[in-house]
Amino acid sequence: MGNRPRVLLALDYYDHRVHRGVARVASQQGWALIWAQQVTRMAAVPPHWSGDGIISLILFEETRRAVERTRTPFVDMGLMFDQENWHRVVVDNKQY
């Protein structure tokens, strides 16, 4: 992976369109995208993970705590937690 920024895709709810869109941006930006595939309802952040950033869709308290515990910059795509200090990206439903 060299010096490419390592970005974790941590989704509490999987949607192939989100994964595909983030993967496209990651490819364009030269990121090494790591997908934290969930098998059970556990935090979508691997234990002891460290990298350059996290793109998340946080729906569960466990994931919120895990993401914040990493102390890594992150962007959330969900609206479950109203945190003033979070960076957030949401879909413009009016466009569709």
C-alpha cells in the first residue's frame, strides 16, 4: 500500500451503491480503501485499527464509540447521532 492514505469504510448498514461510490472516489484519490465487513452486529471498526481516515455510516452506539476511540478523522453518512463536532455527508433526496 506504500504511502497511500489508508481509509476505512465502516458501514453499520451495507449498501452496494455506497460502497461502489466510495470505492470510485478512493480510486480517483489514490487511497487504499479498507472495508470492515461485518459478519455480526459488532462495531464496524476492527480492534486496534489505525489509519488516515474513516468514512462511516454509524447506526449503533458500539460503532460510534469505536470510531471515536480511534481518534482518527472521520466523516459520517448517517443521521443517528446528532453530534455538533462531526463531519457529515448526507444524500440530497430532492435530487432523485
